[in-house]
Amino acid sequence: MPNIKPISDLRNYTEVLSEVHEDSPVYLTRNGRGEYVIIKLQELDKLKARIQLLEKLAEGEASVQDKAWISVDDVNKMLGL
């Protein structure tokens, strides 16, 4: 279940921060609507890495559609295997 708190709870920020765990962010609301999320730095790093991977995969997919597929042997040669 998501941990949702009003932004006014940040007055006691140490308590709010103690509730932030990996894979368990704290969602903050303003006037009853979602506004912010507090996550651990490690979680942010993972999210950024996933985004970069997805961007690279999208580039690869676009390249395949523009060009042709390359063989496994060609890939191995390019990687020096």
C-alpha cells in the first residue's frame, strides 16, 4: 500500500524521512492532490539507469528499422569475441 502523506507532515521531516525505504517511497500531497515523491538516492540512480537503458534500446530498435539486422558473428567480431 502506498505511503501517502500531506505535505504539512514535512514539519516533522525526520519522521517522514524514516519512512522512506527502497521500493517504498513516500508520496506527498498538496490540497489533496499528489505533488511530490520522496525516494532514496539509490532508487533514483536505478530509475535513471533504467531510463538510459530504455533509450539505448529504442535507439537500437530505430536503427534496425532504418538499416538491416546484423548477424551474431558480426556482433561477436565487433565485440572482439
